[in-house]
Amino acid sequence: MNQQANSTDDVDETEQFEKGRIRQLQDERVHIQKKTFTKWMNAFLEKVKMSVDDLFTDLRDGKALLQLLEVISGEKVGKLSRGKMRINKIENVNKSLTFLKTKVQFSNIGAEDIVDGNARLTLGLIWTIILRFQIQNVVIDDEEESSQKRSARDALLLWCQRKTAGYPNVDIKNFTGSWRDGLAFNALIHAHRPDIVDFDSLDPASHIGNLNNAFDIANRELDIPKLLDAEDIDVPKPDDKSIMTYVSEYYHTFAKMKAGDTGA
């Protein structure tokens, strides 16, 4: 009888530990996405002399959200309601959601969710904007397979794979662990600007050093904002949405560079 009771206790403790670990990982993911998305948003908002400090509170009045959509789309979203009451905040957020629904399909996110500071849905909304306006625009030069419609994620992944093909110790299979040692970021830069990255000097074992090398060079030489922290990437399973957001900055920077070179 005691053995059965002890066995049950062990199972309960294991389940509690697993649930706690899952909760911890989810919290870490929310924390990292919040940091990345905040930096990404501020890179656009600085053009209108705005910024957000806390994604979950600073979007609640709808003003920063509306400004972000106007900057990133180049279109007029609507006139801001200047009042500070809840109804004014909901009105502002609704204008942004109504505009966004003309560009992309999404559901389960209401103005009240953003006004109330719902963390999960606020992150979901910003990710929807990133996908639509930053990652969906990735174009792959592939005449033979032009009839195939790839997802935005797959198109970006294929672009990364093609640009880094042949680089030692670089094998991009995903937007998580493939980036942990920092070599993939450096390879992407080197493939386009071999003059600013000494790829052969990088030590595959120096994850943090490699990551910071790429992030610093991208920021200093290419004006790519530092959206990621090395310590958040050198983990067993880095956040894929954060990495996709940052890597898409590389794509757009190098696409503009190519267009400039060809006079397009």
C-alpha cells in the first residue's frame, strides 16, 4: 500500500515539475518575443519620433499601434481619438485592426484584448504585422519553381540556405537551433559583404562571441537594428519568431543593396 502511495506521489511530483518547466519556457518565450518585437517596433516608430518601452502597456491606447501601421504601410490608417477614456482607446485600436484586416486574415484578437494588455494576443498581433509587412515580402529568384507558392517562412528559410550554402559549419534547417552558434548570421553578412566579416577567423565553439560579432557588424556597417541579445540565442531552442524577425532585416537590407547595384 505504501509503495503504491509513494509511486503516486512520484508521478504527481514529476507532473508538477514538467508543468512548471513548460510554464517557465513559455514565460521565457514571451519575455524574448516582447524584447524583440519592442525593438523592431521602435525601429519604425523613431521615424515619427515615437517609441514604446513596454509592449503590453504602451499599445493600450492604440496610438503607437496606429502610427506603426501608417509608417510601415505608407498609408493613412485613420484619425486618432485623443481622449483618454477606455472607449477612446478601443476606438483607436479598432481603427488599426480594421485597417489590418484589409491586408491579412486574422481572428481571435479584439480591441479589448489590446486595451486590456493581454500579453499573448498583443504579441500575436505584432507578429501578424511582422509577417504581413516584413516577411511576406520575401521574394526568391527561382524561375523553374515560380509556380510554387511558398509560405513566408519557407521563402525566408530558402533564401538563408542558398546564401550560406558551402560555408563550413553552417547548416540552416530552421529558425531555432541552426542559429545558436552565430555562424549563420556571420555567413549571411559575409555572403553579401565579405569585406566586413572575417568568417574564417570565427571559432565555432565561441557562440556568444560569434553572435555579438554579427550583431555588432550588422548594426555598425549595415544599419540593421540589434533586435536580439546573444544570450537569448545561445540556448537549446531559441525563439523562432524573434530570429525570423531579425533575419528578415538582413533580407531587406541586402535586397535594397542589390537593387542599388543594378540601378533598379
